[in-house]
Amino acid sequence: MKTFLELYDELNEKPKGLYYYINKKRKEGRKMRKKGEKGAPKASDFERAAQTAKESVQEGGHTELAKKSAEHKKEKEQLKVQHDREKDRARERDTARKNIQTEAPSLAVLKKKIKSGTKLGSTETASAKARGLIPRADGTKRKSPKYK
């Protein structure tokens, strides 16, 4: 059962137009009335429908379809701009992450880890070899020129 507001909205709805109802009936599979039958659209009805369509185009007024199309196009452009911004932010974050230089671990921390037998990471191992705290691949413990 429809509420009062739904019935009221139906009564105040603007009629859609002749071609809207013709297409609606065709989609539903209903048969159309023959020319000249009672209730069938007259030639004057088709002329009036064509005239109102021309007037709305000449006035610059858009049909509902054109309005929806324009809104859809605008929304699509906004989404594209938003997507591009997100891509740019992600790219900036990636480059910032790449440009960050990791600092060498302090000497005290390295000595403490080596003495306790804790496993060193790759950066810590390279730093310890450069400082001469652990042997290099060739077996020598020598300092690099940076730490002399």
C-alpha cells in the first residue's frame, strides 16, 4: 500500500512525454493501438511532441539525458583528477623513501652486539667489516680509509 506522500508525489509528477510512454510500452511488450483507434496518439500529438522537443533544444535547455550525461562526464573528470593526485603522492612517497640514507650503526652498539653474539643485519655487518671489528671475506681485519 502506498503512503500519502508517494501518492502525492505521483500526482505532482511532470508527464514524461509521448515518446517516453511509447518506448515504455514497447519495452513491456504491450501492443500499440492502431492509427485511428480510440486512445491512440493522433498526428497532432506527434507534431506537438516534436515541437516541444525542438523548443527545449533552441532554448538551450537540456533534456534529462543530456543533464545526466554532463553530470556523469564531470564526475568522471573529478575522479580522474583525484586518481592522478593519489598517483603523484604515491610517487613522491616512493622517491622520498628511496632518497633516505640509512645511518651506520654506532660503534658502541656494534661492539655490544658482536660481544653478545647477536646476529648482525647486512648494514651492521658491512659497517663492522669497514671498522675492522670482524674479519672480511679474505680473512683480514682491516679498517677502511673512512675510519682510520
